[in-house]
Amino acid sequence: MRTTAADSRPETPRSARHTATRDGVTPVPQSTAGRPGGSRRQVAYAFSIALAVFTAATTIPMLVAPDLLNGPAVMVGSARGTAAVMLLLGLPVLGIALVADLRGRAWAEIVWLGAVAYLLYNAVMMLLGLPFNVLFPLFVATFSLALWSTVLIVGAIDLDRLGDKISPTLRRRPIAIFAWVIVAGNTAVWLRGLVPGLANSADPEFLRGTGLTNFPTYLQDFSVWLPLMAVAAYWLWRGAARGFLVVGALLVMWILEGIGVAVDQTMGHAADPLSTVVAPELAPGFLVLSAVTLVPVLVMLRALPHHNRAG
């Protein structure tokens, strides 16, 4: 093979590489040089920060001025419970993940994606689970930012690099089985309400008292989240890095959502104690489920190195 003088030069370290500009050369900052995702990661940061701002701008008015919302009292109370968890738990988890990712922590990508997925899930609930109200433009902006943040985060993650970082001792298959059990259980519970409703579609029991014409939980769970987790668990079973990423992120999302359901059921009941739409007695069960789900998440995060991701 032919060689030249340029071939024999030692490679310039990543931290010292330069990019050409119109006026000469500009050093690439240490914080971005060699980082997986490069400029795409910076855009994902920007969208995630904007998502945090709009989530706060959406949820704070819901909590301090409930008269801005329309609909049955139980649904308004439930929505305010969801808003409280988005603001007081979802946003801090997102912030911690962003800071950790900036510091190069390998586990941060999983939590970052999971926190954004949680905000996306509930942005859909705000849009479709409440009658039109003056916060609608903020609901739309929050949904859009959550959706595109998800796309950008996935695009910024180097799956090959992530796969190289996962410990070979990780027991993937028990985690995949756990995910399938949750999918199967969730599907069975939803079908218990959906199937009888098909026999009385003009007045299905699961919509009574909600003021809704359709049920956004069924809509997004059956069309997106449950199939996605089922497929991702298969990827994880086969040892694919994309399975590790998606299962880990969705488990993080389910932990947050379990806590959110416990709170929204409780606040919905407080707003209308006579309503049968919510079941506050189920709140402890959802908290236990979130605690149980935390176990496989911690196992997965511990399977990643504690040092800098780029190291």
C-alpha cells in the first residue's frame, strides 16, 4: 500500500483537533470533541431544556389556577395530580440526567430518554384527556418539544459505543421477561375495560363520568408504548444495545408514571369524592410497582461504567 508523509504523522489528539472556518482554524471545545452525537447532542440538550421550560410553564398554572381547566372536577383534579408529578419529579429527574450527561456519565442517556418519554406520554394526556382550554397552546408546545426531544436524543446516542460499555455479566433475559410480564399485565387490565366497551360503544363504562369521547390511555398504550416495550424486550433478550436503551428508558418512564398515577388518582378523588372514575385505593399498589421496577433499572444502570462515557 502506498504511503505518504501525511500517513506517517501522529494522529492529533481529539481534544486538540481543530475545525476549519472562513477566517482560519478554531479549536473544538474539550466538552464536545470526541463526544458521541456531537452537534446532534447539543441540539438535543437545547430541545430538552426548552421542554423543561414549557413543562413548567404548563404545569404551574394548572396547579395554582385550576379554574383555567375545563371538564368534570374529577378529571381536573386528576390532571392537576399529573401536573404536580411532572413538575416536582419529572423535571428534576430530567435535570439530573442532563447534568450527568454533560459530565459524560454513561447511565445518563437511559434516564434522560426515560424522563423525556414520561413527559411526552403525559403531554398527550393533557392534549387528549382534557376539554379545550386556554392552556391548549402550551399543551401543544410541550407535546411538540417532548416528541422532537425524543427523536433527537435517540439520534444522538451511539448504539455501538453503548453496546461496548454494557457489562457482559448483565443478566439481560430476566429483565426482558420482567418487561414482558408488565406488558402482558397492562394489556390484560386495559382489555378488561375495552372489550366490554365494544359491546356498548355508544356508552362504554370506561368513559362514564370522564367527559371524554375517547380514552387517550388506551390510544397511546396500545398503539405505541406496549408494542414498543414488547419489541424492545426481544431486542434485549437477543443482546442488542437498542434493546438495552429502549427497555431501560421505558422502565424509567414507567417508574415515574406509576408515581404519577398514584398521585392523580388521589387528587382526582379529593376533587370529587363521589366519582367512580378514579380508584384511590389503587395508589399504594402503583407506588409498590414503581419501587419494584426500580430494581431492574438499577441493575441495568450498574451494568454501565461509572467513569466518563467517552473514556
